[in-house]
Amino acid sequence: MDAHRLDNQELGEVLAVALRAGQIMLENGANMARVEETVTRFGTALGAERLDVFATPTGIVTTAIAQELHRTRIVRVLKTGIDLNRVAAVNSLAERASSGELNRAQLRDALEQIARAPRRFGDVLTVLAVGMGCACFALLFGGNAIDAGVAGVASSAGQALREWLGRLQMGRLAMTFLVTLLAAGLGLVGARVLGTPEPGLALAASVLLLVPGVLMVSSVADLFRGDTLSGLSRATSAVLVVAVVGAGLYVVLLVSGLDLALSTNAPPPLVLAILFALAATVGFAVLFDVPRRALLPCALVGAVGYAVRGGSVLLAPALPPEGAMFLAGFAIVLLSEPISYALRMPTSIFVIPGFIPLVPGVLAFRTVLELAAQDYTAGTATLVQTALRVGALAAGIGTSQALTRRKWWPITR
């Protein structure tokens, strides 16, 4: 930490470094509370007495105060995604800043290196991992090996197209629509050519790479914390993505002339389902670019979350699905907290991939199709089911975080 009193220019430099750290966090999937905390940690570590931070999904407003001086600055966030390796890297850098290891210039350079760093997992590996994850979802939905193979190939092709369109800097919604057309089209064609008994199952699994699960859960979590602006913004983004995917599915079905429902069957036996959930979590952990040493712990968290939900349904048949979702969300954080403490990583590194197997993506997409078909009764009922299950999952995660969070675990706050 700087020992001398900061002048106006130095305070501006401190604010610029702190905001850059928050910007990187926000661009790569961190929630608002963690972004605000990160900006504050960097600013106070570099000599500011206090920072007032207000983060939204599209920008950060911060005032830094040192003695009688104060500086205010706004930074915009124009692109967002999920790269949990960068989130972990900024968190680690914040610890070094707090210990006084690095000065402002060194921190600024380190942050730029993090921002420019390539993904830990290359494009080819990510494409294969996404295919594996969606294939496992097809098996979790009660499909057979053919359904899994079709979903794996179709989703891999969709992910490859998404990476290519991302390099062209295409807008998110337009890119989502095109990827849906490709993945759903290939899934439907593959299912028909290979003669699967329920082509709707393979079709549903083929587009699960596009489920805005993080947006759906984090929006509800933000609303539970009282962060209304962030919650409504993320909820709106999630609804738009779901609507675009549903529109793409509707176009594919309209062109094919088939009247299919996005259907799922009874899952396989619980032990086998847990293994599929573990593999699916690995696939999405690679997609989210978690640090390599966090890959297996993420898989464990996802498997435990699915086991808790599945076990709750088996042991307590009268328990509604929302209750099982709540318990699963609670268990995910309960396991993630000690793992994050042991590995010195943010809890979100493990929580985000861990809850992906539980997100009701098929229900969300089915809602759009039913409403598009003017079946408003079924569409409304499915919409309510989706909202209740997402809300229960987010409530379980939020409740567990509130009960397990400790000030002496700074990296998990």
C-alpha cells in the first residue's frame, strides 16, 4: 500500500486500476457483489481510504476518497461472457494487492495480461466438451446411445459456429438464433435419419449449450439480495435468449413440417444419472474455462447437486420438485465453500458449473414453443414451473451462501 498521501492524479490512477479489475470481473461472469468487493479491495490496497462502488450489468460507477480528495469515474461494459479462469486470476491478484506485493503500475500490467490471456481450454477441446455435456444430458433425459450421439454431434457443431461468429463480433441474440438453427436442424435430421423413437428428445438436448442458466439463476439471486436493477436486467437478458432459442426451434420445426414436443423421459437409475451429471458438469466447466485444477472439484459439486435432487425425489416422493431444487442448490454451495477455501478460489468457480445440470432449460424452451403455438394454457403452466424451479434453485444457493459465509474466508465472499 502506498505510504504517502495521494495527490489528485495518483488517486485517479488508483481508481483506474480498481475499475479495470472490476471491469474484467464483470465481463467474465462475476456477480455484482463480487465486482463491487473487488473494486473496493484494489482501491483500498493502493491507498484510497474508501470507495463507493455501484455496479450494474453494463457498467460500474465508483468514487474514490483519500483525505480531502475524491475522484469519480464511470466505466462501461459492452461485452459479457463467462470465463471463470479470469475471475479466479483477478481474485488472486487482489490478494497480492492487499498484501502490498505489487504497486500500481505492476497491477495495471498484470490486469491487462489477464484481460488478454487466451482461454485455458482451446477451441477444439471446448467443442468436444460441449458435445460430451449435451450427450450426457440426452442420457439424463432418458434417451439412448443414438440420442446421445446425435445431440453430441449437433451441439458440437453449434459450439463451433458460436466460436466462429464470436470472432466476427456478431451480436449475442443474432448469434444465438443462428446457432439454434444449426444445432436444432442437425439434431432433428440426425434423429430422423437414424430412426430414434423420440426425435424431440435429441432435439432438446442439442440446444442445451444455449441455455442461459447463469443469467436465469443469478437474476433471481440478485433479486433476493435486493439488487433490483441487476436482477431485472439479467432476467430480461435471460428471457430474450430463451425467446430467441425458442424462435429458432420453432423455425426448424416449421420448416420440417413436424409436430414435435420437447420431451424428456424418466432418467436412468440414480447412480448412473449421477455419473452422467458429473460428465455434463465437466463439459460445461470447460466451456466456462475454469482453472484446470478446479475441473474435478467442479465435477464433484455438479454430481453432488444432482444426487441431492434425485435422492430427495426418491426418498421423499411427496416433496415437490421445487423443494428438491432448493436442497440441491443448498448442497452445491455447502460443498463449494470448503473447496474454494482449500483451493483459494472464489466460490462461484464451483457453484456456476455445479448448478448447470439442474437448470430447467427444456422447460424454458418448451414454454416459448407452446406460446408460439398459441397454447396459452400449457405455455403459462410451463412458464410457472420454470420460474418456480429456477427460483427454488437460486433460493437454495442464496440461503446456503448466507449461512456459510464468514469474514475469515475472504476469498469466498
